[in-house]
Amino acid sequence: MRCQSLVMVGLLAVSVSNSAHGVTIDFDSLERWDVVTTQFPEASFSTEDGFQITVRTGDLGSSLPNFICTDPAGSPDLGPPYGCSNDIIVSFSSSVSGLSFLAIGGDDVGVTAQVNVFSSGSYLDTIGIVTDGTPLIPDLVDLTAFEDVTSIRIHSVIDNAGLGFDDFTFIPEPSASLLFCLGLLGIGANARRLTIG
């Protein structure tokens, strides 16, 4: 029985350890003009009705070759004001911390978009996406100050050429059920130790 408990604790520890590793979604496994939705198990991507999120290809300083941008459904690459300026919603399959991503192709200087941060449906804060006017150098959007992030909404893009996005990097947090199981195992092990000892 003790051996089974140790094996279970070991498996759960490995599971928690694996969830603490960082994940980067860089879209490089997709083809140009693919519509991005639920291809990644860690996060899903959506946008407004009548628009879609598509894969773009180009050397704009992000991880090559791909990044994402919004386009009118069925009509990719129309450019501003139609493309690369609509809302993007990223919903994570479990809460995350250590979140950051890149804004691609920023032509303007200053706050050129906004990001709303949510935890379990509750609004946490809005952060400005600041670009420095050098479109070939991506701008880091740092949301690492937030924990338990379950979704973000990128909106209000006012950059002259719109913005693309790439390299969504984050750390999935252990699920509540996993932590609950670990807690129960700890209580059980403690109770067993008290009854034996």
C-alpha cells in the first residue's frame, strides 16, 4: 500500500512539474493563410463576427516564419482598415502565469493597442501595447505581473498598418483538481502515519 501511495505521489509530482514548464505558441507549425482557432491544446484564438485570425508570413523580427493577424472572413490580406486591427481573444485551457507575447509590425510610436486581462471571467486590468515605430523589430507585451490568467482580449488597435502578434509565452498553472488530489494524498499519508505510529 505504501508503494502505491509513493507511486501516486510521484506521478502527481511529475504532472505538477510538467505543468510548470513554459509554453510558446509561435504558429510556425501552420501554413500561410491558415485560419487560427483551436489548433493548440493550451489556448484557443477567436475574434469578432465577420473576421478571422490568419497566419501571415514575413520577416518582422518575430520567430520565423509565421505570426497572426485579423482579416475579414474569406478575404485575407486586405490591409488597414480592414485587416490587422480587429479584436483577438486568447482563451487558455487552464489558468496561466508568466504571460508575454510580441506585437509585430508597429509603425507608430506610443500606445497603439490595448490588452484586457481576465481571470476566471473577472476583469483584472487593461495594459497598453506600446510600439516604438520600428516595424522590423517586435515589441514585447509583458503581462508577467498577472497570475491565474484565463483569457486576454487585444483590442483598440490604432497603429497605421495594424498589428500582428506572435510568440505567446506562458506557464500553465496546475489545475485545481490536481492540487485537490495532492492535498488529499497529503492528508491521507499524514493520517496513515498517525495511525501506524
